[in-house]
Amino acid sequence: MLVTHVITRLIVGGAQENTVSTVLGLYRHPDYSVELISGLTHSDEPEGSIQNLVEGIPGLLHLIPELVRPVSPLRDLLALNKLRRRFEETRPAIVHTHSGKAGILGRIAARLAKVPTIIHTIHGPSFGTFQGDAPNLLFRTAERVAGRYTDRFIGVANAMNQQYLDAGIGHEALYDKVFSGFDLSPFLKSENNSDLRRRFGLSPDDLVIGKIGRLFQLKGHDDLFTVAPSILGRHPNAKFLLVGGGEWQARFERLVQQRGLSGSVVFTGLVRPDEVASLIGIMDIVVHLSRREGLPRVIPQALAAGKPVVAMDSDGAREVCLNDKTGYLVPVGAVDALADRISQLAASSELRKRLGQEGRRFVEQEFSEATMVQRIVAVYDRLLNS
């Protein structure tokens, strides 16, 4: 039974890694065959690419160059037509879409091709306070149209489902939640490697506060730079390790220099996904400060490595960063509270250990790839048998 997944591009990111993990899990499943349709992902993307994880498997990946992230009426129409024709040729039992553009075009094309079951995973809404009224109106309208053709929504967090419901998309009975699973083993085995610390100019005595994410707007780096002087005043041995690349790296490097933080902030640049676990291993505290992100993948990754988290209370963060159990939540933009919570963890190795151990137990129960695929297959089975 064929399931076709559709995503806009295969950059390094939570939605993309979730999709690839799901597709690879289905590829090994005895009851399902699977295809992944994506737009092009270039090797020089500032966010990096994970296309290599699927392109070597015969028949798995099908590329549609016209499927692009920006709104582009001509290419969008061409992509819609190519998707419809592909579905008519392969006759999938299920089309399962991801991300904003592919989610909208894929579901409409599936409806036109008379695909019997259409599912959409909400990794993060395409509308919200992060953009202006006109784009919000466009995307809300498009999501409502596509929502009419959706048999099931799978949110990676309850917060995502609620945002869609609040926007008038579907009704509550159409929604499931499935946490975004990942390969836990590298994180469970991660360690505080002194050689890796030295590679980035960190000493064994440094208290490393890590942040993982694309260097771009809405990711919260400015908040971290704002509280850095206060943290350093209370904990002179603190260092900030920023993992990731992106379009704003040069801007952030200038900002760090202007604020006199050059000796305390380390930029790793873009890293491969398989390097993240070892980098988390040399951190003492992980912060996640994004203003918009469905369910932040880095939080369960940090917890799997036994590291406590301080996170902005945005989107699905509170469903993994359980306050005073696996870390601390602070209101979005509350930089004083952010500084206080980081300092509280910095001052107590016992507190860091307690929260990290509780977080590891929680993630082992909820976030394995096998658990995610099992829960998604249960949704498929239920829909196909109803």
C-alpha cells in the first residue's frame, strides 16, 4: 500500500528530519511502500541539506523543481499540476503532506487526483504574528481551503493543533498529536569530550551554555546576547556556544564584537546533523529561545543527552520543557527571567543533573523514531479501516 509524503525542501531542520525519519521507517514497514516528493534542495543552502539521506534509495525520492518555498504563481501552478499527475500515475492510498507550500499544493493536488486519504502534519503554522496582515490573510485562506480536503491533521504538539483550530481550520475530531521522534542513541551516548571542547577553545572549567539553531531572525539570538553580560557578571567562567549557520551569521558576529563578547561567544558555523549530539555533549545548559517553532526538536535532543533546558514559552516548547521537571520556561521576551533561570542552573550542578536525568527519562518514553512511526502507522490504519 503506497503512502506518498510531500515536502517543500530537504534542508536541515526539524520538519525535514521528522519527514525523512518517517519515510525511512515506512520504507522498512512490511505493510506499506513509500515515496517522498520534494522540491530541489541545493548543496549550498545556508541551512544545509539532508537530501543525501534518501536520494541513494532506489525509487524513494521524486523531485519537482517547481515546488519552491516563496509564493510564485507560475511555478506554484506548474508544481500543482505535476503533483496531480504524479498522484494519478502512482495511485497512492495516502498522501501525507508537510510544511506550508507543499502542504497546501500537495493536498489540493491529491484532492484533484482523487486520492482516497489525505493527511497533513503541522510542524509550524504558515501564519502568525511573525509576519504582516497580508501574508497572514493569504496563508490562512489557503490553509482553510486545503483543510477542507484533509482527512486528518497530525500536530507535532498540541499547541500547533490549537493554532489551526483557532484559525477556523477543521474541527477538533480531525486532529492527532504525534511527537517528532529521532534517533536517540547518539544523544544518550553523548559525553563531555575534552578534545572537542579544546577544538572550540573551551576549557574543562568553562560552563558552556549552548544554543542550536539557524542564525536568522525569530530564533532568539538577540535575547541571548542581551543577557550575556549579566550571566558573565555572575558566572565569569561561562561561555556561549552557538551551533549552526545561516544568513545572519555575519550580523551576529559583528554584534558580538560590538558588545565586547568576542572572548565568550563561539560560533561553530554550519554543522552536519550527525555532529549535533557530540556538541550537545560538551554543553552544560541548553537554551532554546525561538519565537516561532512548532515543537523545538533541540529540546528533546538536549534532554536525551541529559542536559537541562531553558526555553521561551512559545508554541510547543512547554510540552517538552516541563517547568522545574526537565528545565525552565520563561515568557517570550522576558530577558530578566531568562538571565535568572540560566544563572540558577549555572550555580548548581546538582540541579542541572536532576533536571537532565528527568528529561532523559521523559524523552526515552516519548521521542524514539520507532514510537513516532508506530503512532503514525496507527493513524494510517485507523483511517484506512474506517
